[in-house]
Amino acid sequence: MSWSRPLLFSLLFCFDELIFAQIKYSTPEEVKVGAIIGNIAKDLGLDASTLINRRFRIVSGAQDALFEVNPNNGVLYVHKNLDREQLCDRNSACVIDLKIVVENPLEIHYVTVEITDSNDHAPSFAEKEKVIEIAETTLPGARFQLPAARDPDVGINSVQRYQLSHNDNFNLEIRDRGEDKIPFLVLQRHLDREQKTNHSLILTAIDGGTPPKSANLNLTIRVLDNNDNRPTFSKEVYSVMLQENVAFDTVVIKVKATDLDEGSNGDVEYAFGGDINSKALELFSLDRKTGEIRVNGQIDYETADVFKLDVQASDKGQPPMTTDCRVLIKIQDVNDNKPEIEVTSISSMVPEDSKHGTVISLISVTDIDSGLNGKVICNLVGNVPFVLKPSFKENMYSLVTKETLDRETVSYYDISITATDCGDPPLSTVKTLSIQVSDVNDNIPEFRQSPLELYLMENNDPGASIFSVRAFDKDLNDNAAVSYHIIRGDGGYNNMASFLNINSENGQISALKSFDFETLKTFHFHVVASDSGTPSLSSNVTVHVFILDQNDNAPVILYPVSSNGSAEGVEEIPRNVNAGHLVTKVRAYDADIGYNGWLLFSLQEVTDHSLFGLDRYTGQIRTLRSFTETDEAEHRLVILVKDNGNVSLSATATVMVKLVEPKEAFAASDVKSSAKADEENNVTFYLMITLGSVSALFLISIIVLIAMQCSKPTDCTSKYLQETNYDGTLCHSIQYRSGDKRYMLVGPRMSIGSTIVPGSHANTLVLPDRRGASGEVRA
């Protein structure tokens, strides 16, 4: 059963996308634990089925919270016993403020629960019995202050009236002193000590509860012999302002009572009334003779802002005469309390793609001082992408984003919140809030260089790794986990990507076939790097592959060639030829390029070294001297043709030179001339086709390389290489610079004056830098 009732008070505000609402409930104190206060979800119009997923919860208050909410239905219920007097003392209004948070979308609702008073306390007197001494000569109408009863309840449930038991001599008068009702005993008729020495009365205090509760005080009136005059205070009520935190023994006020009697009958002494709060007696002291009230403890405005002291003055006559006054001590607040900052974090992790105005935390600032001393101004320290946004409730703020966050630039923020009051001097408090920026997949994988170049030696091992690519992603975790794949084409002859494989995890690329430079000079393919975020982001890089030549082709003898295909030939020359006569020319071809295809000719076997000479570069065989009659008529020449690869490959040709008489030579030459002419024409035709094909492939390679180098910020030049030892053979070359080194890519024929670079396989040379940099060999 619920004893609460929701008040008809509800406000709804909307700031950007953040929704605020305020609801107020009322419940009596001392209800049972578990009693329902109200259904917040219903009153706010929230769908109860979504409360758990939206993390419907209370985010404010102490750990021993008085209230809890049921996330299943949105009901607010009592979690601990509610004792209004313990929570709010004697304050007229007792309210508890709660903050309710609902996420997705974010809503912040303020719930105020007012705890109303119930008549759970009866009035009570500080003493069970009060003795009042009155002289028999006292005139009717004299008033005597009686102890007031105290009731912890407030409002109608506090003490409302007093009753005095029936008698003939006294009457009861009630006076209001502020919020208190003070009873006075009024003498109605003369007292006669000889008739009655003591009078017994009962004072009853009654509250306004239903049913009412009461308390009794026994009064004993003693009738004494004559003492003409009673002391009289200058004021019935004294009022004074006192600053909190004043020094001990500070004089608060001095009360003064006078007695018109002489001697001991006129000597006045002061004492506190019997019903003063024990806490007040600890804080103040009263000088019995002077009436000075001094500070005797720590005065704290926040504990009590006013003290009500009853002071009694009595003379020393027989019987002694007394009178009472009230001293109101109002405490003046000083700025002695720093503001307090309470932070309720919605989440310690903030996504870097959060929109402007996203709520990070709720900030509540309190200062228990009053007035300007309790007015607080809240700010953020430093230049941070956050701002404090005031709420419609005073001293309530929302910490929201004001700029775009980037985890890759700043991943962690320590935000200092400063709260400063308006006191003099102002007091301030600083609280640091740590915020972690969480990663979202907003960065694509990046390759350090694009495009990439791969120089691959031909005749590679199928299945072996030939290259490795690597991309990096600035994001974290799965958003930075990169996988690789090669873009496949239509599977045509020119699509070399179908012969490549890549490890998706580490980017290692392996070739599934062996490449042949003489068949394929260059190709390219595309590698895609994709992260594992949602959605996945990717980038690609182009890899240009240049196949490097290897000396894997032996020279082929084009001439002489016999009818059975062997490299053998017969040359007949007249015996009377002079020195320098061209006997024949050995022609050979090598499919490789550069040094691997540069051919040198040498005489491996010769019958007479003095008769014939061989040009090592052109393959021309010439006579070195004139023939004599003693020279043999037939000479066998074995010519060795080898290339200049690291491991040279070679072929041999055999030429039989026959010496004939001039007439026979002319006759034979006429017979052979026509056949030889036809044969040379055929050989020349095929040689031109072969050389044209090789030159075309080489020129294509040169053009591709020039295009690639022009796209790079390197110092590239293209020219013909001129050698001091130039022998008439044209050597095509490309020179270019990369970094501090100069490189030369050579063509199929090379001048003898050039220098081969070890490990280059006759493709690339490193030239000395004109600026003095040392050369280095690169393949």
C-alpha cells in the first residue's frame, strides 16, 4: 500500500537533443520500506518495456539511498526508513532531490520527494517538576514564566496549546515569541502563607496532531514571607547578531535587571532558564553577577542560525524574587565553507564521433553557506572541447561536447572543474574528471608509399615469397586489424594477378609461376588493404613489377650454319690476297640483354695464329699477312662466342678456310656468289626481324620506366652514353637518380669501355656521383 501522493507539478524542457523534466511527489514519514511513492515512467510517458535497455536508473544521492526505482516498471519506492526529524531537523520543508537518467536517447529527469510530517512525537518538558517561589505580598497580576514544552514535529503537529489544572489563585497566559509559544503563570488573588504554604498545579502541553498527544509538568508554588520588589529586566526580549566562528570568550550581550530593594533584597543574580537546549548551554556561558553572555564553543551558522536563551534574574531576599527574559542570538553567516562538486558520469567512454552537445556528465554544485557566500559560479579550466551547460535548476550543469573529438589526436582528457562562491574572500573547489575517448572506425588503412615497385629476377621459384606489402591503420583493435587481398581480373593472358597469391594477415606475396624476362618485361597489380571495423574501410596500392634479366640464354650462331644445322662453314679465298682481307664474319645472337646479351668473339683453335685475326666485337675474320707458298692450303678456325653474364654462356662456330689459286677462286666465286647471295639475303632478313623485335621490346621497357620515373621527384635524365673508348657500337642507356645514387639501365649492346656492376646481372649500373658520392651496386 502506498501512502504517497504525486503532486500536480510537472515541467518539461528540451535543450537541443537533451530532455529535462521535473516531477514532485509527497509522502509521509515513517512509511514502510518498499512503499510505492509513484510511477515515474508512467508520469513521464516512458515505455516501461524499454526501461532496462535504456538503463533507467537513479544517479544521485548517497550510497545508502532512501529511494530506489524498479527498472522493470519505473516505480519509485522507499528503500530505507524515512525519519523526517532526523533528515531535516525542524525545517518547515523537508525535500529530497533525485536525478533520473534514461539513455538512447539521453533524458535527465529531476524528481523531488517531499517528506511530510506525521505526529510521531509527543511534546516533552525538560523537567518533570518545576518549583516556583512567590512572596505572599506579591500583587495579583504578577506573571511568572513557565518552562515551554518541546515537540520535534513541525507545523500543526507541534505544541499548539497549554492547559493549567483547575485552581482559584492562578491563571495561564500564552505569549508568542517567534515560532514558540511560552506559558506564563499569572497570579489572580493574594496568597496567604498562613492558610497554605504550597500549591500544586499541573501544566499540560498539547500538540495539534490527530489524535493529539500531550505531556504534563508538575508545578509546585511555594508561598514565602515578604520581599517587596522583584527584579525587572530592561527588556523582555533581547536580540543580538553574532558572526559565526567568533573567538572563544567573546561577549555576546549583557542583560541587565534592577531591583528597587536595598541590601541583599536588591542584589541580583542571573541564571539560564531550566528548559534551554543542552547544545546551547555548551556554546554559551552566563556570568551570574554581571549578566554577560559569552561564547563558550564553536559557533557554526550551518548547524544553527539562531539560539533562544531564557535568562532568569533573582534577588537574594527572603523569599527571593525572580523574573525572566529571552535572549535571541541570530548567527550571521561568514564564507567559511568551500563549494562542493558532485559529478554523475553518464559514461567514462566517449565515442570520438559524438555530436556536438553530447552529454558526458551531470555536475551538481552546493555551498552550505547562505546569501552571496552560497552563490556559486562553475567553470572549466583550460582549453578543452567541452563546455558546462547550465540546467534549468540552479547550480546544476551538464558537461557536453562543444567540438569534434579525434581519438588519434587526443585520446584522454583530464577535465578540471572549478566552483567558486561569491563570498569575500571567495572560496573555490577544483574537481578533476577523467574522460576516455573511444575509437570509431574513421581512418582507412594507409600504405607508406604508393605506387610500389618490385624488381624481380626472372626464373623465380614458384610458390616462394617475392614481395611484402604493409598498411597501417591509426584506429584501435578491430578497427586497426588489416587484411589484404589482390584484385583479380578477368583471367586473361595479360592478367598476371591470377599467378600471384597474398597472405591476408601479413601481406606476404608469392608467385605461383616462374616469370621469363624474354616473354614478360613488366606488369602491375593492385593490393587492397581492408580493416575489420564496421563498416569496413579500405584502400589500395598499385605494385609495378619489373622482371630483371638473368643470363639464361646461350648465344645462337646465325652464320655460318651448315645444311644440317651445325655451326660450320667453308670459305675459299685466293692465295694472293693481301693482309687485312675480310675472310668472313661470324654472326651470333643472344636473347638476353645488357651484359648478358653482350657477345665477345675469340679464336679458340687456329692452325696458324700468324695468318688470321678475329675482331672480338664484330666477329670479322681478316688475314693478318699475305700467304706464302709454304702455307697450308686449308685452315680450320674454331670461334668461341660467349656473353658477359656473371656465369658466361657460350657457343662455337667452325670455319674452314681454303686457299685456292686466283683463277679457281674467281671461278668458284662465280659459282658460289649466287647461292651465297641468296643465303645471305635470307639470313639478313631473319636477323633484321629478330633485332627489330628485341629493339621494340626494349623500347617499350624504356618508355614504361621513363613514365614511372617522371612521376617521382627524382633527378632523371635520358641520354646516350658516350664512352671515350667508343668503338662504333651504339649502346642505349637510361640514367636516373634515386636519393644520393645514380643508376644506368643498359641496352642489348654495350661499349667495351663501360664497367659492369657485380650482382646486377647486366641490367642496372651504379655510376659515380658527379658530386663525389660513392657508387653502389643495385640489381
